[in-house]
Amino acid sequence: MAVSVNEAVSTGPGRDHTPSTRRRGGRGRSVLEVALLTVLAVVMLFPVLWMIETSIKENRDVYAIPAKFFDFKVTLDHFKDVFAASGGGRSALSVSFLNSVVVAGVSTALATVLGVPAAWAYSRFSVKAKKDQLFFILSTRFMPPVVVVIPIFLMYRQLGLIDNKLGLILIYTAFNVPFTIWMMKGFVDEVPAEYEDAAMLDGYTRLQAFWKFTLPLLLPGIAATAVFALIFSWNEFVFAIFLTSSDSVRTAPPAIAGLIGGTTVDWGLVAAASVVFALPVLVFAYLVRKHLVAGVTLGAVRR
Amino acid sequence: MGTVAVHGLRKSFGKVQALDGVTLDVPDGSFFVVLGPSGAGKTTTLRAIAGLEKLDAGSVHLDGRDATGDTPAARDLAMVFQSYALYPRRTAYENIASPLRARRCSSSEIAAAVEQMSSLLHIERLLQRRPAQMSGGEMQRVALARALVRRPRAFLMDEPLTNLDLKLRVEMRTELTRIHRSLGGTFVYVTNDQVEALSMADQVAVLKEGKVQQVGTPTEVYERPANQWVAGFVGSPSISLLACHAEGDRLVGAEGWTLPRPRWTTAENGRPLLLGLRAEDLSVEQRGDASLPGELYGLEPLGDRTVVDVQVGTEMLKVKARPTFTGTPGERLHVTVDLDRAHLFDAGTGLALSETGR
């Protein structure tokens, strides 16, 4: 009895001590760490900060020399210009943002709908020359878009897909499906096939077993994969600039790039458009951040 | 309620021949154990019965009807997986209810069936928990309940006790036998644990490298192993095998010893044989003329008995002795052999010699 009391008393403070010493050791190290990280953060974040600052400066502050870091008047005029045309009504930029939303959203949805079942099939079934097939699928991602853009341009011209949102949706889907298959295959591999076996013995069909038992476990993986696919489609520039020309079809990246050029550049408008362009991806990634890192929750299979 | 028959099952995974012509006949209502070391093809056999494995050749008959091409759902079987395979996002209740939901039972039927099962397996207090909140033994019970909640043609169990600790495993052995008696039904039970096989089975099929070595009652498999491999696999400590041949009315060992020739053997003189002796049929007390000279090599005190390793020439004998037996390594002693219970195998084929005279 006495022994157990002693143990109970002695472990208490001991347990308290260990982390605090570790923390102290960490503090000594962290001076250098913090310094280096600060330098890195400044280098990485300065362009972003400058973009945000420019977007809320009045035009004469934008062009002021020396540059004004803090001492300027805040205005939201540039953001207004992004969405509203000077003569009233919608601006060309706002149309291109809408186009981006449609193109990125639909292509991501299509890639997910096609890629997830394919990944499941590659993970669960014995497919002839599976490795070769998977490599072939991945190899379509080896090529940078600029290499294939000319042949695709010629093909699209025949098909009437030039300057057509459907054309962009198809090409982005084609690029995102391989990525989705590869990402999702990893997630499906993590979910034991025995859940589906058990479900089939319970009396479900194979597809029901996938739909009711495996798919819910894949949702975090699907969210993570979809975010990456969405970011790819949202940011894509090369295909967008080659395959579209009119303001009504153009997505945001070429539209923003189009603002630069001519005799004068309205940097305030460019910066505001860029901020608006960056925001949705940041917000979406923030919303699914838990799923991005959580991966798949594993359940009751002992291994 | 259900017979299971498989015929000539063949299945290979790449270069590995997992099943090499497995034929089994499981009678209705029996507790049928498939026993073998890991890699013998036990689980593949079970999965083939369940319809989870595509076969290279062979057929599966359920209740006399060819079910080889049927989906797992159509076969009307229930299975307990070695990993339990409980659905992680669902409570124990929902796990157990799953087979009934798949078959569109009413919720009152489901509630009644789950309640009955949970009281049979003493898991009432677990019903609202998820698998992550249960211990291995608790998950095992829930997995069992999920299988037993329906009355399928047969229950398939894939090493359900392997992941439990020893005490729980012994407990569950008794429990499963009790459940089989009270529920009835055909059980096909796969294990690599010969104690499970011998203690629970009505019939045992011993499997090795995808081939059935022997099918019989536990007593038959233990007392009359069909070949040297079965004799070695079943029984603990494992059987001791000594090279010898018959010469007139004597058995002459390769190490020079002689024993009276067992009355029942018909082996011709000079044919190379293996003499199989189980530890309990040997004794370190010298009596009669059927004894082997040897040297004490080591002792394994096991509480209720001591296993004595005796070296005979270059070969080792495991002898069961009283727990109080003591000795020093190197000590010379004689091992008395109960020849009526000895086994003889052909040294070339490994097959047991006919024991018709016994």
C-alpha cells in the first residue's frame, strides 16, 4: 500500500517536469528557428502583402516614390472596379471569374466522379497489366501543358471547341482524372477490402458495399483530392489563354494577365483582381484543412 | 439447415498455388474445422466458399445446389473475419443489424434479433459503442453476433480467436462450442491452432500447401494420422520420429537400437520406415523390454508435467514425465515405448502404414 502511494506521489511531479524541460530546450533552439522562419516568411509573403496593399491604395499612392508602406488612404474602389463596369453593369473581369468558377467546379466534379470509381477498381480488382496501365495514366501528367497545346488547339478547331467553356472543362477533366486516380488509389488502399467483403456477406451487392461502406470512409480523401484538382483548374493559364479568346468565355487567369499591357497599367485593378482570384482557393483549402491532414480514419481492422 | 461441399478447388496467386485440388464435404449441422499452418490455403478455401475468391477450377455446392457462380449475397452465408472487419463508423448495434438491414427486415424484427444476440454473447452494454471504443475481445464478440444474428445456410469463421489473448481464447472456445450446441447450424471454422481443432471440432480437415492431408474426427486425426506430416503437425509436444526398418520380429533403428516389432505392422524387412512416438506414449521409467537407450538432453517443466528431451544417437525424443521428474543433462536413461500406440510411416512417401491389424 505504502509503495503504491509513493509511486502515485512521485509520478505526478515527474510527469510535470519532463515536458517543461523539453520546452526549455526547445526555446533555446527556437531563437535561430524563429529568425530563419521570419526571413523565409518575409521573402515568401512580401509579394502577397504588397498585392493586398496595392489593391486597397488609391492610385496616386500606388505610384508614389518612395513607396508608402503604412501611410496611405484605404479605398475599396479597385474592388468595385473588378466587379462593376465603368458604364454600369457587370465588368468583363466579373464574367471571367464566373467562367472560372464554372470551369473549375465542373471539371473537378467530373474528375472526381470518374476518378474515384476508377481508383477503387484499380485498388480492389486484379486488372491485367495493372502497373503498366497506372503508369500510362500517370504519364499523361508528365507532359507540361504547353507541349500538347498546339495539337489540342488543332483538334479543338475541328470539333468547334475553341473559345468554348466545354473545351476547357474537358481538357481540365482530362488532366485531373489521372491525378484523382493516383491520389484516390492510395486512399482506397488504406481502407481494408474486408469491409466490402463483410458487407457482401451481409447481403449487399458489390456496388452497394462500395457505396455504403467504403465511400463514406473515403470522403476525407475525396475532399483533399478535389481541392488539389480545383486548384489546378482554377490556376490553369496555358490552355486558357490558347483555347479562349472572347471575354464571355475567358477564365480569370488570362483575363487578369490581359489587364497588363497597353500604354498604362492600372496596378490597383490588377492587384484587386488578383486578391479576388486568390481568395476562393484559400477559403476552400481552409474549410477542408482538417480533411487535408486527417487522411483516412482507420477503424476496427486489426493488422 | 445447410451442407457445404467443395470439389477440386484450385486457385493460384501469381506463382503461388494456394489451393491445389481441395475437396471437402461438410455435413449439415456439424462443427467442421479446417486446420493447417499459415499459408496452407485455409482462408482461401473459406473465401472460396463465401464467394469472395474467383476460382481457377472447382465447384462449390451449398445444400446440394451448385453455387459456384453465385454472388456472396446469394449464397446466404455468414462470416466472421480474422480482422473482425467491423464497420468503423457504425455502432455495435448497427454492425450487428447490418445483415438484417441488407435483407430489409423491419426495425422491430431487427431490434428483437439484436437484443437476443447481445444477450447470448453478453454484449448488451457495448451496443452503442463504435469499434474504436472496444477491446479486441469485445470486437470479436460483436463480429460473432453480426454473423449469428441471421440463420444462414452456414457460418464461416476465419481464425476468429487468433487475435485474442490466451485466457480469452480458451474462454471463447467453450463459448463457441456452447453457441454451436444451442443454435445448431453448420460451422466451417478455420484455424492454425490444433488445440482449437481438437477441442471444438466434430470433424477436422488438415490442410497443407493447398492439399487436404486428412479428414476425420479429432480422435482419428490424432490417433491415426494419415501421414508423417499430419502426425507432426497435430499434437503438442510434436511427435518424435525415428528412422528404422523391420528385421524379422524386431524393429532396428538407424542409430542401432532395437525394439520388438509391433504386432500390427505388415512392413516387409528392410523397407525404410519412420517410427512415430508421441510424448505421452513414452516413459522415462524402465519397464518391459521395449525400451530405447538414450541420454538426457534437457527438461521443459510445464507445471502439470515435464517434457524430457532424450537424445537417442543423433535423434531427439520428447517424453512426457511426472512434474516431479528431475535429472541432469548427459545422464544415461532408458525410455520405455508403448508400441501398441506407436505409428509407422513409410520413410519415402511419408504415408502411414496400414494399421488394419491394430
